[in-house]
Amino acid sequence: MATHLGTSPFQETEDQQALRALARDVAQRELLPWARHWDETEAFPQRSFEALGKSDLLGITIDAAYGGAGFGDIESAIVLEELGRVDVSSAILAQLIFNGPPRAIQHLGSEAMKQKWLPMAAAGEALFCIGISETEAGSAVNHMRAKLSEDGDGFRLNAYKNYVTGGHKSRCCLVWCRFPGSEPGSTKGIGAVIVDLESPGVVIAGTHVKMGLRGTSEAEMAFDDVRIERDDVLLWGDPANSESFKTLIAHINHERCGNAAMCVGAAQGALEYVVGYMNERKIGNKTLADLQGLQWKIADMATQLEGARLLLLRAVHMAGEGGTPPALETAMAKTAANLAAKFVCDEAIQLLGGYGFSREYPIERVYRDIRGLCIGAGTVEVQKNFVGKNVLDGAKPASHGWR
């Protein structure tokens, strides 16, 4: 099945087409054969991470000056879609590099910080993670308790972060925290620091046993009086305003587009799998593909998936060269991609019947994986709240139909 139907206004360049071909080849050769293993054993997909590094895919969004290719959100989405078609657990490893701390360091960090961390990320020598959520501060980030205290010419970080994707295997963590003078319940004074996880006081308190995305565990991490130098401050949180918090929130738009790309890829893989099955599976002298009622299911699946893909393409193209995808279009894209993936995978299971429900076949794993993406990087409900409020307040997405 072709990835796109007909001519798209977002036609890929030759370089982008070559990048897609490379990502698809790596995904098929290196990720697909091991996808079920990572899920069944809940083992970290180290082999996938190494394969992505050796193929030079991990450095695509990092500037050439630090060993990368200097691409942006469009190319990130292309690669994540292709990886997500076969194994979302492995795709998330690339997501953490493309749209996680390295992206933030590149946009917001000092030159010394870039020199220290970006070559390591581009070469695939280390995994990076993000510490935002806490036990009592998930979507309600303003209730976080993580804080910095002044200590001579630097700081001490005390925090307990939950659901840190890949934190137990990472070398570096971007930690959102309160700067001196900031009070819980407010977004004022929230900023971010970069923590070397080899520092004294960093403890992996445990990992979560999950329904899906079982290869890439969520860690609980304690930061107990961890020394933070001033050079480790990514974005200073001024207790007098919420400007740094707004910058950090806006930066999550990269991650949300990456999330949407993995959902599009996973749904595309599920659709392709069930189309192949329906064209082969016979009932008497007909195949399942000959049955009109089932054809309608495929039509609905393909239409919803293409709609999500186009919304994602609009968002990443609007980011421009080195920019950030706009918030409203990003929220729409993530919502559409999350819901399309749920719908497509659920219908694929129904069309496969007992095979769809069996762990011997990939669709039930894909369904469990994308279910987690509907929560991560801002839930579907959070995105809908944002879209609804902004449209009611007069915001208009990039569409010629709005007046």
C-alpha cells in the first residue's frame, strides 16, 4: 500500500524521500524482527538503539556543527512514521533524541552545553530523557514540587520525577523544576536544568510495568541534593513571571508532532497488515476483501488516517526552518493522530478476528502501544481543551475556510 494517496501539496524532496527509504529499510531489517521480543520480555531495545545510531538516523535533527544532519520537524516526522510502522517502543528512542533534550539544548542551551551533549546525541552514544511529571503533577504541571536551592555559586536539585521515559537507561535528563522564589501551584519561576545522570544523588527508584510500549520503560527518578552548576541551567525560571514555562510548553510541540508521527506510522502498519490479510483470507469462493461491509471499514480507516496525516504535515511544515510547530495546529494534529490510531488498530483487530486478538500476531501489540501515546506529551483531553478554548476565543487555524 502506498504511503500517500495521489499527489500531496506536501510533496517530499529527493532528500526526504531518500531519508524515508533509509528509515524504512532500517525498520524492516533491524527493528521488525525484534519487536515482539521487546514487548514479551520488557527488555530495553538496546539493539534497536544501536542500529539507529549506526545508520546515522539519530542525528538527523542535530546541527552539522555537532555531528548531525541539520534537518527539522518534517524529517523527524518522516523517520518516526517509518519506525512506528513496525515498533513504537523502538521509535520512541529516536523520538527522545529528535524532539527531547537534544532539541531543547540546541535551541535554548549555551555553546558549552551544546558542545558537551549534542555530539553524544548525534552519534547515538547516549540516551536522553525528560523529567516533568511527578506523583501529584501530571497534566497539572503547575503543581510540581521539584526545586532548586542556591548553594554557593551553584544550586542543589531536589526532585522526584515519575514516568520518565527511558530514564533508567539514559545519561542525561532535562528536568523541569522551580527556581528559588517560585511557589507550588504557580507556573511562575518554572525553568529547566540539564542533569548528568552519573552525578551523585541521582537514584533510579524503579520502573513501571505497563500495558504497552513495554520495551521502553517509564522510570521513577529521585534527585537528592544533586549539584547543579550555573552552566547546567538550560532556562532560568524567574519567580516574577511565567515566560520560561511558556517557552518550555511551546517546545513540547516538537514532541507532540513526533507523537503524532508515530501514531500515523503505527496505524499505517496496522492498515497494511489487515489489507494483506483480507486479500488472502477466503470465505467460500470470495475473499474478505470482496465483502462490501468490510470494504466500508477499510474506507473509514484509510480516510481517518489520511486526515490525521495531513494535519500532521501541515503542523510540521508550518514550523519552517529551525522553528517550532504552532500550538493550535499541533494540538489538532496530535488529537487526530491519536484518535485515528485508536480507531484503525481497533478496527484492524475486529477484521482479523481471533488472529487480531492473539499475541502471535502484531496488531494487538500495536494497539497497546498507541494507547500510551494518547496519554504521553499531553492527553487527548488536554489537546481538546486547548483547541476548544482557542477557537472559542477567536483563534483560527491555518485554513482558508475560516472567516
